[in-house]
Amino acid sequence: MKYITDLYKGKRLDTIYTINIDYGNKGDISQYLSLPVAAAKQNIPILICNENFSHNQERFIEKNVTEIIEVGQEVGKYSIWNTFKSASFIKAMILLVVIIIIIVRGMKIAI
């Protein structure tokens, strides 16, 4: 958000591209290789998102953008519920549980 704000300082953004990229999935990136060229020609910024907008992204869009062009999969609105049910959040929680189990087992062996 800071980069977009700094680059377009003092200008009203009428349009912004949004991309829904599942982090860790390299297959998604190939779909969007030509977008930076088109966005640069039109002088339109690209906002890279997960499945849903973050709170900061949602606020930025409400204040600065009049039209959103979604490229690829739709980016959902921000809400706490959407955050908890997103695939990224579930993957992070599973990883956290696995790390905690490994630490607890390591502490049992050390004792």
C-alpha cells in the first residue's frame, strides 16, 4: 500500500488492478505475466492480494479508488470471518500446530 501511495502521491486513482495470488503456488504467477506491461501503459497500479482484501487494503480502496479491475480469481471483501476461513489462514494455523508439537516433543526428550 505504501508503494502505491508514494508513487501516486497527490493523484486520485480512478482504477486499480487486483490479483488474487495464493502464496506458495507458483502456478498462479504464470497467469499474470503480461499484466505489468498493460498496467504500465495505462499507468494503473496493481494490488496483489490473497483470497480476501486485508483491512488496510479495503480502507485504501474505499478512500482512493473508484473502479477495481479484478484479474483472475475474485478477491473477496475484508471481514474477520473471511480471514478465518481463508485457505492461507488455515495453512498457517496447521503449520503453527505442527511446530508446537515438534517443540513439545523436543522438550520431552530433553527432560
